[in-house]
Amino acid sequence: MSTFKPADILIPKNVDFVKWSVVACDQYTSEPEYWAKAADIANGSPSALNIIFPEVYLEDGNADERINNINSEMNNYLKSGVFEELSSAFVYVERIQQSNGKIRHGIVGMLDLEEYDFSKGSQSKIRATEGTIIERIPPRQKIRKNAPLELPHILMLIDDRDKSVIEPLDGQKGDFEKLYDFDLMLGGGHLTGYRVSEKAKAEIISALEKLEDAEAFEKKYGVKDKGVLLFAAGDGNHSLATAKTCWDKIKKGLTEEETKRHPARYALVELENIHDDALEFEPIQRVLFDVKPEKLMNEFMMHYSGAAFEDNGGQRIRYTYGNTDGTVYVKDAPSNLSVGTLQLFLDKYLYENGGRIDYIHGDDVVKKLTQVPNTIGFMVDRMEKNELFETVIKDGALPRKTFSMGEAADKRYYLECKKI
């Protein structure tokens, strides 16, 4: 198994893990108060918060200064011995989710970016699950360009119906070295990590190789002459695309031998099974700012001839602004998913009329944000997680921001690092 491999993983030592570990940078992007609370908790201690760029601050106008500070702090942590290195390691992770109390299971390791292609129609072993917005990559490239470290919030999925790769580790963890065991800040649940034994490492790789078998793949999905999709990006699509874009630039200046072993060729990720009982897909909702809600809704109804306020059997889309709540139904929709139908219109409307869109977890947050004037929120139903792999294999990437693996508080928290 050359695609997903053990990595030289850096784990912080002699730190308060509660202060160290913070949620993915692309969460709570319209709630700066969340990140202010995280800063209060970290309070000058070694923390992943000091070496990530929360996207809530992307438009603050001081990006260059923030990036320089991040790189400086990364180098400082490396020089001052904040980390210990686990050579050629997998880390088995158990996450008790705050939202439902279930335990989610994963393996931290590294993916070979040479096996990843996020372009439309890709047949690579590693693929995007949503359309990649190319203009979202350059700001992230700028953050990664001179960084000596990466911290993963990328969650990769496998379609392991027999639960042969990750699930057996639960019964073996008594033989593993426990690395951390603590409550995550700000309602993030609980996180425990173990260094996987050599025997279990070999079993993981062997089980993944069986999933990669082309004949079994074609039988499983009822397809022919399709490239084997082994790993699908569940969370962190654009972070993975950024890592790939940076690597494609770096490798141009390398020899063949250097290309084989350069650390930037690999991205640290957490691997999860889509059939994990704790893994739940949640819809990602939309909030538009600096728009006229009544005008927008009028144009929506005119844009789709099959749109109606009464249930006509079409796709259901709920909306809210101020004290107004409603539902529209769209028959003969252009997308198989209501989120795709909605996004097609919103893209057109924003291009023609201006305004700003944010992608939000939780109907309650949508309702709260849309209490101010010139703001409207849209809510769609979630897709079933069992549809994901077959849809990506047969139809390609889904509309962007189609689903979320859990609520915002259940997203991956940064902890492990890798040199790049």
C-alpha cells in the first residue's frame, strides 16, 4: 500500500492538550466570538491555535503579518522541543462526539499526493467529493508556502463495508501506547490517541490493498473501466487541494530521487470508514449577507419555472430572514440534489447583484445570523452517506458544500503535525 502510509508524526509533549488542540480553521467563520474564547483558553500556552490561520480572520487585512507569525511560531516550536517524533507511525484515534455521545474511529497517516487528482472527471485513487473552487486555493497556498509544518483537519473516507481496516483496532488498543486522552475545548467532546503496533500496521496495509482490488471494485459498484476510488475527501477538500497544488510546484525543481522522498509529497490526514456508526452526514446551510431577501426570493421563483411555495413533489428548500420563515419546492430541478439546485441560483444571483455567502453548520445558527437586516438563510435536507462513493464514481464530484461530517463542534481538532 503506497497510497496511505505510516508517517513521521510529531506529537506535542509536556503540554496541556486542552489548550493545544483546537477545531479546524474553516469552522465558525461567521462567529469570531468562538475564536476569541479559544484564544482565552490557550492563553499564552503552546497551542495549535498559534500555528493555524482561522478563516474568520482571512478578510482582516493583516494576512501577511499573521502568516509570518505562524511560520515563526512553527519554527520556534520545532527548535524549543515542543514535539516528539513518532517514526513511521499510524495513530489510532477515538473521538467521543459531543453532539451524540458516539465514538468515531480513525487512523492518522499520510496520503501520497501523486495519487490525487481533484480535476473534474478524475479517475485517481484519491478524489475530491465536491467541486474544487480554484480561487479558494491561492490564499491557502500563501499560508502553506513557507510553513515548515502541516496540521491536518482533512478527514478521508474509505467505503469499507466489512469494517476490516479501522474497526479491528478497537480490540487491539490495549496493546498500543496511549499518546493522549483528554476533553476537547469548547464542547468538542473527548479525544484519545494510540500509537499503532507494528503487527496492526501490517494488517491495516493488507486490508487496504484488498479494498484496492480492481475486480472487486467493479463488482462492488457495478461499473466497468472506472479507476479505483479508494480514498474520498470527506472534510478538508480545499486543504488537500492546496497541499497538492503546492507539491506540484515544489516537485518541478526536484530530481527523481528527491521527488520520491520529499516530505511535501505526502499530506497528513485522518482516515475514517464511511460505515462508522458514529459518522453522520449533516447538511451545510447557506447564509447570504448584504442582499435584499425579498428581491432574492422573487428572482429565485422566476429563475426556476418549477418552483412553488406549495408542495408540488419537487426538491424542498427552506428559507428564513428576520421573522419570516418559508419553504419552496422545485420540480424538474437541474441538479439531483436540492443543494445543487440552490447553489446554481445563488452563484448566478451573487455574480449579478453582489453580496456575500457563508456556509453554516446548524439551523439554529442560520436563524440567529439572519435576524439582522439584508441577510437571508437557506436550509436543505441532508444526503445519505451511503450514496457518496457511488455518486462520485459514476457522476463525479458533488456540488460544493453538499454535506458535512457532523456538526461544527464534531470537526477534527488539530493535534498531530508533520514536517513538510
